[in-house]
Amino acid sequence: MADSNSFTSHFVELRSRLLNSLIFIFVVFVISYFFAEHIYNFLVEPYADAVKDDKNSRRLIFTALHETFITYIKVAFFSAIFIGSPVLLVQIYKFIAPGLYKNEKKAILPYLISTPILFLLGGLLVYYLVMPLAIKFFLSFETLGSNSSLPIQLEAKVNEYLSLIMRLIFAFGISFQLPILLNLLARIGVVNSDYLRKRRRYVIVIIFTIAAILTPPDPVTQVGLAIPLLLLYELSIFTVRFTEKKREMENIEDA
């Protein structure tokens, strides 16, 4: 009976924490919708900067009556998930923390802090580097036309641009969790630094394959994702080795 009551209380607590997180995300969604135009202008800034010196008159168009409304909904949802995810992680940590030993809490805390930081770094890389380079690359395929051919010019759609930049931000943000994933696998004994070092050549192929799947079919964004992931993989080898040395020192002290 005691176990049943304990399970029920844990389930109620988990439901309460998840519900609080969802309420927070919903509140952020509502607030973000009222500021959706400002958020969208911020997301459009890489495109505006890339074409500001262009001789052609640039604009973003929409071809359906509801397209701009749906775009603002997407912007609000994107903002809510982006801002609400750290809160959700904190709630999950608070739920599992009472059942952890002090050393286990200290081990989890760095992952909890680094997860949103790495996601943010991935998003910043997209916003300030990858997206401007990709826009320049795509614009290079425009042609002025001649007497025998029509010009080829970009008329970017509001919804398509938003979908592209949001997809890239999420793709880079999630991919930047690679060091956390590898360190967690190392902690439970699935991999170690020697294993990661010896599998480097296979990982290079896998990373470029993942980059090709997650990004548009152009070399700029694919290389822009693959190279940081390779650097993060090398960083993971270093951090896993550091964790192994720390664990070896703790075992020696315990002995």
C-alpha cells in the first residue's frame, strides 16, 4: 500500500510539474503572438542585411490570404518552445533531484546548464553566419536575362523563409547537443575516449550524412553544420577523457 501511495504521489508531482511547464509555454506563446511581428523582423534581419546593398528591390511576399497569420502563429510557437524548454528541463531536474545522491546531483547539473547554452550557440551560428552565407549562395543563381531569355529573380515567401530559418536553428541547436550525448553515454559505460578516437573516420561520414539530411540541399549550410559538429566531436573526446581521469582519481582516493 505504501509503495502504491508513493507511486501515486510521484505521478501527481510529475503531472503537476509538466502542467506548470506547459502553462508557462502557453503564456509565452500568447505573449509572443502579440510581439510576433517584432520577432519575425528579428528573424528576417539576416536576409535584410544580405540584400541591403542589392540593386534589385527586395521584398518578402505571401501568396495565400492566411499565410501571414499562420506565419505569426509559427513565430509565437517557435518562441514559446525556445524560451520554455529550459523551464521544462529545470522542472524535470527538480522532480528527479530528491532521489539522487549529492555526487549524482553535481554530475547532472553541468548537463542541465550546458544543454540550453549549446542550443543557443547553435542558433547564433545559424543567425549570424550560416544564414547570411546561404542567402548569398542562393542569390548567386539569379540571372539578369537577355533578349532570348527571361530573368531569374528571387521572390522569397514569408512562410518559406521562416520555415527555413527555424528548421536550421532547431537542427543546429539539437545537433550541438552532441557533447552532452556522448558524455552521458560515457558515464554509463557505453563508450569511452579511446572508442571515440578510433571511430573518428566513421563519425566524419555520419556527421556529413546527418548534415545533408537536416539542412537544405546546398553545400553552405551542410558544411556550416558539419564542421562545428566535427569540432564538437573532438571536444567530446577531450571532455570524456577528462571525466575518465576524474573518475580514476576518485577511485584511487576511495581505495
